[in-house]
Amino acid sequence: MRLVDTLAEHRALEDMLEASKPAVPEEAIGQHFLLFTPFRYRSPFPSRFRGPTDPGVWYGAEELQSACAEVAYWRWRFLMDSDGLRGQALHTEHTFFQARVRGRSLDLTAAPWKSAARAWTQKTDYSACQDLGAEARSRGVAWIRYGSVRLPGGTCGAVLDPTALSLREGFEQQTWDCKTARGGVYLQRRIERGQSYEFTAQSFA
């Protein structure tokens, strides 16, 4: 809106931006953009269950605090990996929402998978998880349930198949503000006296 003067110009700019993006995967067409976006791009940067340039993965958490912990860690990593930002505070805005997932799954918190918990909970070495993710995808597994590494006791999910995701009609979207600094991360919901969580840099070590 800051770049245009009319709604018509706004629509034209949005159409131009949309045309420049990769196509939405066929199996994700018709879904809300909050669900299909992770599957639209093949990032050269890996994540826990996705190797470089592998198909996208949608990450979520069963608990709001676990979702906040994951966001906090990656905001902190971004700050600490940026030479020009490391000494500053970074302020960002995030949208939280609740999705449903169904389909064939692996639960790494249950037997027999939990016997290899050390492999699934490495803080920076994701090689075992990426190998598992690739194998799970090849065998038609829709999603993986696993313990949060950033919040012990929390539970996360990695969705490999976009068709496994859905949103409730009229689902709620929450706006959260995040402040990231060298010493840690603070998140607060943008309502009067909203929920808040704080994570120290020591918890990410």
C-alpha cells in the first residue's frame, strides 16, 4: 500500500508479484496460502526434516509455547548469524494460527522410534532427521510428530503432504510481536495484557 495510490494499482502490483512466484504445487491448489506457502518454494537452506532443495515441509506445534520457542530460536539464529545486526535488537511481527493434520504419520515420541531420540533431537545436526524425512516421503507418510528441541516437553509436527492439512472455517489468526536480542527473545500477543513468553540465549545453546 505504501507503493501505490489506488486499489487498482494495488491489485496490479499483487498480480505482478504473484506471477513472479513459483507455481503452487498441484496437490495444494485450492488451499489457504498459510498452508500451501511452505510447499511452494524449494529453499537451498535445509531444515530439520528437509534437505537443501527438497520439497517443502510445513512445521507446526501442538502447544502455543512450543511454536513460540521455535520462532524464537530461528529469530535469534538470524540475528546472531548477521554480522551487521548482532549488536542490535530485531523487532518482527508474526501470525499464529491453528491448523489440523490427518493422514499416515510417524510418531518419534513413541516406540520404537523414541529409542533413537538422540538422533531426532540434535540441536544443529539434522542429517538423521533429513534422511528420515526423505524416506518417510517416499513411503507416503503424511506427517511426522516429534519432540520440540527448543522447548523440552513440547511437541511439534512436520507435515510432508499438503493435502494432510486443513483449517477450521473462520479460524482465528493471532498477531504476536517479537523482540530478538543477543541475550534472548521475547514474544507477546498483540492484545491488552496478552500472553507472553521469554527465551534466553542460554536455552538455545
